[in-house]
Amino acid sequence: MPDKSTSSEPASVAAAETQQATSPTRKIYPIVKYGDPILEKPGAPVKKFDAELEELAEDMFASMYAAQGVGLAAPQIGLSLRLAVVDVTGGKNPEAKIVLANPEVIHAEGEVREEEGCLSVPGFRGYVMRPQFVTIKAQNAKGESFEIRGENLLARAFCHEIDHLNGILFLQHLSMLKRDLIRRKIKKLRKQGEW
């Protein structure tokens, strides 16, 4: 899910440079775009919790920050795995980094219709109805179970990333008319070699 804040790009670049200066060099994965079948199939449960998974999660954060997003699911980097990372601060607060392995929504309340986008569908946005508050149950990168409650943007990011893990894109929440319009534009971009 892309960051829709209005901060200037130089500030984002400076934040990314600060992030890289304090941590080991991370692999930046390319983001898989709409049309790749991996985005439309449910991910496999995470079963092995080890240093390799922790490294993958950190690489996913680095990839997400590089793409200026606030959430990233493993299928978006080509891995069919129920793993996602979320940081609605865009890397400004290390305490806000959340790793979600095998997450599920256990409670939702309220409804908010907000504009949403997706790193896998760059350049396109649409209004999506999501819960205002959600509680999710997940495991961290060490395999420890936890519950966390999110509201507003955090709740939206949780739902958006869990949708990815279930093979659902935000486009499926749009009206058929809006969805078809976006699909036609993407088809045109493909023909022009720009997608």
C-alpha cells in the first residue's frame, strides 16, 4: 500500500539514507505488478521461523520504504507466503515496524471509505470501504503470537495486506465500472511496453 502523505521526496530520500546508514545493506526486491498470477492466489502459511525469515522481513521493509509504501506483502515481491510488513510512519519511527506472519482479522468495527492505492498497481487509486478499527492475530518473525488493534490508516493497511495474502487486490473492492476502466488503462500501458 503506497504512502499518501504529502511529504516532499527529498525528505523521503533523506529518511531512506538515514535508515540505510543505521542498518546493514538490505536487498531491495522489485515490486510485482498487477497481471502477475502470484498476486491472485493465496499465500502459503509461514511454518519456519528463523534468522532467514527475519532477514526477509527486514528486506521487505527496505523494499517497502524504497517504493514509498506503508505496507508490503510477500506476494508483491514474488513469494507466495503469508508474510507482510506494515509501517504507517514510512520509516520515521522504528517502533512502528510491524511484521505479520499468518495474520487474520479477528474483529472489525465501523466503516470508512477512503482513497487507496497499491504498490502493485502503481499510478492508480480508488475509494475502498474498510473497517475503521480492526484487531488482528498474527505471529512475529520469531513465531511469537500476538494481537494488535489498528485504527484508520493502520487498520486499512492491515486489511489491505491481509487481502494480498488471500490473493485479493484492492481493485476487487472497486465498482465494476472503475475496475474495468483501470484494467483497460493497464492493458493499454502493456501494449505500449510501459507496464
